Amino acid sequence: MIAKREKAMADRGLRTPPSVTSKISPDPRNADAAMCLLGIAAPDKSREEHDPSAILLEPWAVQAALRRRRGSKALTMENVGEIKRCTRAPETLRWPRRTIS
């Protein structure tokens, strides 16, 4: 179908737009050791068997980030889920007023 379209466009004298290639890189792990050393994150013991390099953010660091969100859009359910999944003790977090939870 794409070849037919390109041939039809070439027959009419139209240029085809250049193709776009998207590259997705894996999650960089180069800051994990530094975050653990600084106490911002800690190894995730629950995932240790499947992924020994998995870490969780410490609640104080996540809380500091949440406090800095002044004037930002409200967090979505997806945002809240990601934050809870990546935080060591998410039940201790105090959520901003404009949060869907």
C-alpha cells in the first residue's frame, strides 16, 4: 500500500515526505549508584530476585519533589500510580491538594 501511494504521488509530481524513525533507548542506570550513595534511593528488596539493580526512591526525596510543583497541573491517576510504584513507602506521602488519588 505504501509503495502504491508513493508511485501515485511520483506520477502526479508530488514529493513524498521523508520517513521518520523513532529510537527508544533503555532506561539509563548510570545515576542509580549515586542516588543510593546520597540516600535518595535504596535497592528494592521485593524485586531483588527478578531485577537486582531495581531501586526505589526514598519518601523524603519524593515529598520534596511534590512540594516543588507549585502552580503545576494536577497529577493524573497515571502520575500517582507511577509515583507510588517508584517510592519505597508511598503510604507516607502527603499529596498536593490538586491530586486525583
